[in-house]
Amino acid sequence: MPAIKPLPELLINQIAAGEVIERPASALKEILENSIDAGARKITVQLRQGGVKQIRVSDDGTGIAKDELMLALTRHSTSKISTLDDLYHIASLGFRGEALASIAAVSKLALTSQFIGQPHAWGIQAEGNTVSQPAPAALTQGTVLDISELYFNIPARRKFLKSDATEFAHCEEIFKRTALSQSGIEFVLHHNDKLRHQLRTGDLTQRISAILGEEFGQTAVTIDEQSDGIRLYGMAALPALARSSRDAQYFFVNNRFVSDKLISHALREAYRDVLHLDKHPAFVLFLSIHPENVDVNVHPTKTEVRFREPRALHQFIFHAIDKALAAPNRSIDTALPASSVRASPPHALSAYPRSNATPTRTAAQPEGFYRTLFGTGTDDGPVPSMESAITRQHTATNTVAAEQQLPAHPLGFALGQLHGIYILAQNERGLIVVDMHAAHERILYEKLKQAFDNQAVATQSLLIPITLQADNLEVAVVEEHQALLVQLGFEIAVLSPTALAVRAVPAVLRHADIAHLAHSMLHDIHDFGASQVFTAKRNEMLATMACHGAIRANRQLTLVEMDALLRDMEKTERADQCNHGRPTWFEVSLADLDKWFLRGQ
């Protein structure tokens, strides 16, 4: 067996480089963090061949003193920490003192710096294990770090690098992350002598818009929540602008980009009710937390962290995002994408002012008839007959316009149905198209969630119980989970080993296909397990119930019923998406309609 002996310093640094400097983007990240820690107000990055041939970063920071230049390329030499206690109060981005030494071990490096107070700049060069003595250099301010031929002395490692285009894409992503976290710093990026990004200093919204696009900046929900010394702020995209990949998800802890499972789960849960299937939300969010409550010394790349109170932080993030998505302070003008046909933004309805005055009841507004059909709404008089409702509905729109009630209702008033699927309505801006099933599904879902949380799911006894043919699984669920079924608003009894009787259902779902609904609920309870129904899987069950109870396609509605559905949408949180994240309504403005028909031209 070979004798134990210490490794050469160069090999130690090369091993460290394998952990810290995985590719050119890793080197760029470490250098940018050093520039930020040095107080730079402008940082310029120049890359060649994706950063493999050259990475050159110049800044106007405080610089490095002549006597510290060689130390800067020595492992575990840093100005950021000096004691163990400092490690638990880290406020800087860098702190280990490994990055420059690791980079120097696998590249040809030139470091030039003008330290504040010194008469001129000094520079050193490093190649492998050879480092020159400091020499006078030409530089008026800050630091320039020029790295070339990355992994020139480790050809096997260099072969693992991808194409220049791929490596540049990774570098550009690091550049974007860093620029997002520091809107008060000007950033410039060149690749192969071509300008790719020039980001002027500005506020956070301006920086986010510059990187993620104007549409994101104009339509995303602004978030700013604080609790017990923790602050979450930034912008989160509306569900209508969700993406097919996670390429626009940026989360920073004390301005450090992190990829954390706890945070990701909290965000995913907050979007669960409004995000469609495999879509992913876009966001730029910042968490400010006392350094004592977060450990950043977890992983060599410093993108993983550990929190002192993870459960409380999870709930804080979840509720902050959920609150913002449920009722953002926005209007349709700023929340809708700029296109001819405008998709509904999440929860834009809640931004409209509510009228406190009791409006005069017209044919477009009575909800009594709607209540008998769907079990919702209010009724302040006898239920009008079908004949009287139909007679009055023909003058509904004109009556409403005459009373100038359109501004009080963002979704306006119904004009009719299209193919038994869509409701056409007019508001003060133009034409509204509503998917009646999707909209009603969301309304029922939110009512069920609220009732379930308050342990007040109203039930409706069936005049004639519905008998179901059941398998052994369904019979077992009814026998074992009676308390849960009651809490969900169901009364189901076992008639025989192969038959069940449904005697009561949730009142808001009494017009659903009861047999189909009951079968689905019993299988959901079996699949999820009783203990999980009250936590993570609860909403999935309630969403299934709402889907079964919502208006079906080809159900003919009167204008009265359509208007009542529109009013319910206006007072329901998240009414702009169905339970699967699809939009429930679209708008076409009068201006766009005029353009289509060349009016005024």
C-alpha cells in the first residue's frame, strides 16, 4: 500500500476547482460576487467562445492592495470572515477564499487592481502553480480579472465542456441572476466582441423588466410582505403567463441566488390552485432574513441554504404568494397582455371597486332564479318564474346601460350564449367571453374550500335517495370514513355488500351527477388516505367535487342566469382561472373591434 503523503498545493487547488469551478459560468459567478462585495457600481463582462477562451471582468470597486494581490490567489485567504462566529453572520456573497485560487490553478490568469489610496495600480499573473510578483500596471480604478484558456492544463476536464453556445448560455444565465439581485449596479455583457446586455442602474421593477421582458414587468403581481424580521418582496407572474419550463424562476436569500427545496415547495403550493397542469410560474423574489437564521455554508457552490425555522418560513412564503395571487391590487388595463384578444389576468376582478349602494334590481340582476338552479347567490323575494324571467331578459342590456351600471361590474352584462359553452357579455370596455363551466367550477371550488375550512359544508337531503352499485373498495371506504364523508357534506349508507345509498350531498352540488360524484369521492378518499385528505390532498378532492357540480356544456341559460354567474365571478377569489389553471374569460376591447372593422379609417 502506498505511503500517506500530503498532496501538492497545485493538485489541491485543482481538486477544489473541480468542486467550485465546474464550467466557465461557475468562474464567472465567483468573480461577479467578488466585484459586488468590493462595492462596484459598474461591472463589465467580456467573454470569448462561451467563456472557455476568455473571461474578462472589470469593475470600479475598492480594489485590492499591492501586498494582498498574491494572497488573493492563495486558498483560504479572505477579507470576509476571520472567526467561527463570523461564519454564522455572513453578509457578503463570498467568504471561503477558494474561488480565485481554484480558478488560477486551471487557467492562465491576470489580476490587475487599483486600490483606493495607492498612487497607481498593480498586477500579477498566474499559470498553473506559477505566480509572478506584483508589478506596476495601467488602471485608473477598481479591478480587472482576465482569465484565459480555462482547463488548459486538465485536458480531460476540458473535454467535458459543451459547445461554445451552450457554455455561453450558462454564463448568460449567471449574468442575469447577478444583475437581477443588484439593480443599483450597472452591468454590461459582451460575447465575442458583440454587446449582449447593457443594464443601466434603476429600480427593481426596471431591472426585472429589462431581463424578463416588459410584459412580465407590466403584468406580474407585486409582492411585499413582512413578518417577525423576515421580508419577502419582488414580482410573481400571473398564471396566464406561466411557462413550460422553469427558466424564469429566480429566488434570492439576502441577495444570494438559491435553489432550495423548501422554498420551491412553498411556491408550488401557492400556485397549485391557479396553475395549469405542467406549467411553471415565473417569479423574481427576494427574501431578507437575519444572517443568523440562515446557513449559507452548506454547498461549495453556495446555491443551497439551510434555515433555522424551515416550517415557519415555508408558511410565510406560501401565504405571501397565495395572498398576492388571490387579490392583487391591479386593474385590467395593467394586468392583461398586450394583444388584440386579451386573456384574463388572475384575480383582476378583485381590483375593481365595489359599489356599496344597493342597485336597483333589473332583469339583468335578479339572483333568485339562479339560486334555485345552482344553490348560490342571495334572494330577497319570491323566485321569479321562468316565463317572467324570459320576458324581462330581452330588455336587460338596454335597461342596465340606461342606469349606467356597467362601470360597477367589470364583467358587464350578458348578451347571450355561444354554442352552449360560452357566455357573451358586454362591459364598458368591450366584449367579454366567459367559459361558463370553467367559471362556475372555480366559484363552487372556492365556496367548498371556505365551507370546509369553517367546518360548515351545508348539506342537501335528497328527496329520493340514489342507489349505487358499488365494489368492495367503495363499500369499505363508506364503512371506514363516515366522519370524513359527513365533513365533506355527504350522507352515504351501505345497503348491501354491493350497493350504497346516497341520502345527502353538499348543497352547492345538488344538481350534479350524484352517482358519478359519489364514485369519484370514494375513490379519491381511498387513493389519498384519510390522514392526507385534511392536508395536501384536500383541495384535490374539493376540486373534483366542484368539477362535477359545475354547469355542463350545452346547458341553456337565460340572461338572468348568465348575469348571476358573472356577479358571482366578480366576488370570487381566483375567478380568472378554473381549478386547473385555464383562463375563465377573455376580453376584446371596442378599440380592437373598431380596428377589425376599419371604423374611423
